[in-house]
Amino acid sequence: MTDTHDHGDRGEDGKRYRLTLKQEAFCRAYVETSNASEAYRQAYPGSDRWKDEALWVRASRLLGNAKVGLRINALMADAAKRHETTIDSITSQLDDDRKLIAAMSEADLQAHAAYLQGHLADTKAELARRQHAVVGDAGEPAGAIGGRYARPSGVAPLKAVED
């Protein structure tokens, strides 16, 4: 018996449709990767040993399955709703930004540019500080001395072994 998963989603005919657990995994992986072959590999682990051509055929067939297509569409709609990002929302935000910039005076624009330059300089300085903490002055990882790492504090040095 094949395990199935009922999503409560309905097809155009109003009937509920069921997918196998692997079909559901394929749908979720496809929405995540936008790559049918990769989604098939993730959902059907044994397929990673198949020839690419065989994998493409199987993935394409699965994408052509009406129930799988409906589920992918439902998952994509859910993702879009969660992220609330659409071309229209991005275009609207750009239009709002253009209006805001157009309404700013030259002095306001110059002040904002100076603020951004200062922020950029602070960010670069912080990045350099962090890089220095990791790499050190000599271009070696911090704690490295002559290609060897320094002994952590609190650790006693090793005693030389005499022959």
C-alpha cells in the first residue's frame, strides 16, 4: 500500500486529490529549487544513481501529472502569499521611492548622501577590524606565529623529549 497525503486542496472539479509522500516531497523541492531534476533527486533518493536522461524523463512526467501540477501551483501561491512579494508590489515600492526622492530638496539629498557615505565608511572600518581580528597583521590567521598557531592561554608548553 502506498502512503498518500491529503492536502485539503481541491482540483478544478472540486474533488480533493491525494499525492504519495514522494510526490509531495517532489512538489516541495520543486517549489524550493525550480529545478525538476533536482526535485526528483531529493524526493526519490535512489534516482541519484540514474543517468541524467532517465532522470529528466521521470521528472518531466511527474511535472505533467495533473495532481502534482495542482499541488505545485498551490504551494507557489502559498509561498507568494507568505512573502507578499509580487512584481506589482515591487513596482509600487519603486514608484513610492521615486516620488519621495523627487520631493526631496537638493539640500536633503546632499545630507542623505553624506549620511550614507559616513555609514559606508563605518561599515568598511568595521569590516577591516573584523578581518584584522581573523587574519592578523602578517596576513596569517590570528594566533599564527611563523606558520604555526600560538598556544592557547592557560595551556602549558610541551616539554622537549631528550634522546
